[in-house]
Amino acid sequence: MPRTQVYHAITERLEILDTEGAVDSELMPEFEPDVIREIYRDMVLMRGMDSKALKLQRQGRMGTWPPIRGQEAIQAGVARAMGDADWLIPAFREHGIMLLRGVPAHLIYAYWAGDERGSSYPEGVRVFPVAVPVGSQWQHGTGVGLSLKLRGEKAAAVTLGGDGSTSEGDFHEAMNCAGVFKTNSVFVIQNNQWAISIPLHQQTAAETLAQKSHAYGIPGLQVDGNDVFAVYSAATEALDRARSGGGPTLIEAVTYRLGDHTTADDASRYREDSEVAEWEKRDPILRLKRYMEINGMWDEAQEQALAEEVLAWVDLQVANLEEMPPQDPRDIFTHMYSELPPHLKEQMGEVLGEVGS
Amino acid sequence: MSTAEIDVTAGHAATEKLTIAQAVRDAMRDEMTRDESVLVLGEDVGIDGGVFRATDGLIEAFGPERVIDTPLAESAIIGMSVGLAATGMRPVAEIQFMGFVYPAINQLLGHAARMRNRTRGRMTVPMVVRMPYGGGIHPPEHHSESYETLFLNTPGFKVVVPSNPYDAKGLLAAAIRDDDPVLFMEPKRIYRAFRDQVPTTPYTVPIGKAAVVHEGDEVTLISWGAMVRVCHDAADMLARENISAEVVDLRTLNPLDRDTILQSVEKTGRAVVVHEAPRTNGFGGEIAALIGEHSLLHLQAPVQRVTGFDVIFPLAKNEHLYLPTRDRIAAAVKKTLDF
């Protein structure tokens, strides 16, 4: 009996915008200059929100914060491709896309400052709360994608997670089930190459993360995650597929975590400054700015005006955060169940006795 | 023998004799008919009708989009259910045996139990997880466990354990309509051990309410699930020795119906808690503490526990050494009487 090839796979990588600001005109999505300026603003807003959180943390006004610096193109590109009916299922380094999908910045701050009200989003915001248990959110993305499919909604569930989370069993189960049920799901790996101190090559022996899609029978694509046009283009293609019943897609967006894992981490213990410096040169915001300048869409005055706008916006978000009234001590009990059971009523009484309410 | 001495079917027009497995199936059928957002998912729940036939006929009635055969992936069954439930569906997930729930613990404890609280009520996961549990059927390894304690120390779940067909149907209907995640433990040892009269029309049995299923005045036997029948047997045996035992079927373990427990114990002055799970840190200890805190001066004797032992559940040949029996229960009762 012969030994034959039963499967052969190719994994593609998409790049549109290079580090110098030049684009591949054939692959470039059609955008009005205004939209490109909006995308740029989205990314600068994210970075403003992120930088401010780091400052607040150092001042003791913020809890542990996982910075998103360097990953703005993924979050702006995917958000731009999403529609009103689409769901976002984030992990915990997705503040930027959460903001763009309708979560107010002061609530994002509130969550990381230790206030559960930060995960109580306004009515109609189709965003799941942050998922801290690594990789667990992939499963929700499959479930939401199935839910949308079963109800015949022309919408998709977009789930994000890190490179480290692809090593979790939940990643495998989620991709496998999404493939089997052809759910309306889009999975985006933010491959920032570091899971706290573990580099990608210690996370997997696979050459890319995108190629894992082949094993689940779903399309996969690698994109330059610091190239907002490539991310947008890949996300649009995947969203169209998901919404029209074509099933799920796995996108690996290759980027770099320019900051520490969180404010409780010191990345200099495990990686070289020279590596970080190399990736600073590939900064997604800088790259888009160069593109806009080359194409006459942006000048120094506009940059200055945006910087001022963002500073004022960030200050307003901090003010909104700090003006939140204190939580009612009863709140730790109130939302455990649809109705407060007797034993929690009793325990609530103990807390109220202690705090003297 | 009937487990329910009180006629629970009074007031219902038509009844039929059903096993627990059939009653569970009928509850799902009724709720799926009532509410289009209810769907069933799990391993072998579709064409096979479930390994215990508890989903028998559902796929024929509702189709593969609402009776979903999943890949072999317990974490995905629960994780997908979180996603489904948070976006408007009411999934009834089956974990084929409670001994296989471990891969799903992250999704259950890390997400399902927490969603309402962590979003301050904005997002909820109205889902039911059905899990056949407990020993007594001589199965292979990992098929006999009673893990209720795992979930009783995790705030956010409701934990329900029926002991008879009437309660099984009514409690499962209530669980499916409930807006919180409900863990529904099915006593597989008595899935088909007996039939009771069950109303043919939909009804609910309230979650959080225990039942006095056998009245007595010298000692209270407190139990749930398959052990309720063993308590009945023990009570019948004790009656022949003129010892009057009351049997309380908790039916729901969280939220616990304290009033029914304490009223009974204050009446009888003695309590024996019976469960299959291991003794140390088992729920019997919690019930003993509760009785001690609230009813100490009514007690004639310390609360006794008749439980599984603190060992790995034995394989078939030694199963009988592990599981509480009516003789062990009767001996514990006599200990409280002789105190």
C-alpha cells in the first residue's frame, strides 16, 4: 500500500503598511482621508488612556494595570471592522478595543482600580467583561458565535487573546467546536511575543500561531499586527465570512508588548532592551502617522491639536472615575443571585453592622 | 414503595408513572416547547438520547440546532454555554458523569458562577448543568463521584438534587426558568429504580425548599438525592423497633432551606445527616454546624454523620463498603438515642 499525502496546508501573512509609511496600493483598503485620521485618533486615544493609567498606578490611584502600548493597531483595526451588532469578547489586554466598542474609559479605569461597577457597561454595549483566567474567553467566543448563528443574526463574535493563551486547553476546545459548529466567530490572537517572561518559542514549537487553524478545519491568516490596514483588512474578511454563515476564522496578529506584562512586572529581568528598541521602531502609531504625512493628510499643527485633545479627554476620564460615588457595601451581596437568599441577607447584616450603615 | 408519602400530584388533572430519567426528559421537552431560547447540549445527547436516555426523543422533536451533540469537550460544553446564556439563550448542558466535570471547573467557577456579580447584574448566565452523580451502579472508575461540596463552597451557583420523579421534573423546570446558573445533580443510581405518578402538564417545584417526606418525632434524618431512599428504608426499619424517624429531603443544597431543617430538629431533638460524598468537609459538617449555631439547646445528642468515607470512591467490588446503608443510618440513630 502506498504512503500518500492526505493534507497539505499553506499559511499566508498579510502586510499593507510598512514601517516607513509606504503602502501596498493593491491591498490597501478604501478609506477616505477622514476615516484614516479617525483611525489614527483612535490609536492615540488608546495610548493616552494607557499612559495615564500607568501614571495613576504609580500615584496609588490605580490598581494593577496591563499596558497595551504597542498593540494599538490590532485593537483599532479590528474595532473599525466591527459593526453595531457584533459582540466583543476580550481577555485582559484589550482596553483599547473595549473603549472603541463603547465601554466608557472611566469604567475601564474603575475595573482596574478595583471596582466591579467598571464591568457594568451601558445598555446595548455588546462587550463581555474582561476575562482574567487565561484562554477561558475563547470558549465564550465560540458560544456567542453559536448563539448568533442559531438566532440567525447577521453578526459575529470577535474574541481576542494573547499568544500564551493558545497553549491553554480551552483554546483547542474553542477552535475545535467553532469549526465543528461553523459558528459566527472571529478569533484574533494578539501575538505580542511574551507571556509575562515566556517568549513565543517556549510557548509553542509551531512556526506560526495562524497555522493552528488548519488542524481545526478553519481558515487562518497571519497579519502584521502593527499595521492597522492589514489588521482591518483581515478582520473585515473574517467578519464577512462569519456573518454570512461561512464559519469562523483565526487571525494571528504579530505585534510586540512594548511595556511590562503589568505594573507588577519588570520585563527587564527577562528580555533585552535592544529587542524592545527594535520594536519601538515598528511602532504602529508612528507608522500610520508617517503614512498620513507622506500623503498630505496630516501636519504638525494637527498632531499638536490631537495631543491636546487627548490630554483633555484623558483628564476628563480620570475626573469621571474619581467622581464615581462610593459603592454601597451591600453591593458585594446584592448581585450574587437574581434574588438575595436568606443566608446572604444574614451575612449582609454582618457587614452593615461592621461598617455602621 | 413510593418515596413521597404525601400526594404531591393532588390538583393535577392527569398523571403518568415515570422514572426519574423520564421525568428529567419530560421537563426538558416541556421547557423547550414553552421557550424557544432553551436548548440542550452535551456529549451523546442527540441521536443517542443520552447515555442514560435522559434526552431520549428530544432531537426528533426539536432538531439538531436545539439538541446539540458536542465534541468530547467538557470545558467547551460549559464555556460555550456561558457564551450562549449571556447572549439570550437558556442552555441546558449535560456533563455525562459528574466525575468528568473537572475539565470544566475553570469555566464553572471562574465564569458561570461569577458573571452576574462581576458585572453588577448587567450580564447573567441563566444556564443549567445536568450531572448524573453518585455511586451504586458498579460502573468503571470516575463514574460514581458526588462532588457537590466543590460547588457549595463556590458562591454564585444554585445546587439542586432531586430524589424522585415528581421533584425531578418540577425542579428541573424551575432550574431552566431560573435566571442564575443551576447545577442539577441527578441520582443515577435511582434513574430507573422506580416510577412515581407525575403530572403530564408542566409544573415547577420551587428551588430552595426542602420537604419533610416522612414524618417522625424522635430523630431527623437529613439527606438528598439517592440517599433519601436509603433514609426511607432506615426509617421503615426503625419503625419496626418503635423508633420514629422523620426524613427531610433537602432537594436544594444552595440556597439551603434552613427553616425546614431547624424546625424538624427542634421537634425531634436529634439529627443524622446522610450523604454519599466524603465526610471531612462534606456538607454534613455544614448542616451540623448550622444546627449547633441555631438549635443547640433543643438537641438531645450530638448531630451524627453517615457519609461516604474519606477515600477514593472504590471500584465495583468494594462499592458496598463505601456507600451509606440503612444499617449504618440505623446505628447512628441509635447512637443519638443512647447518648
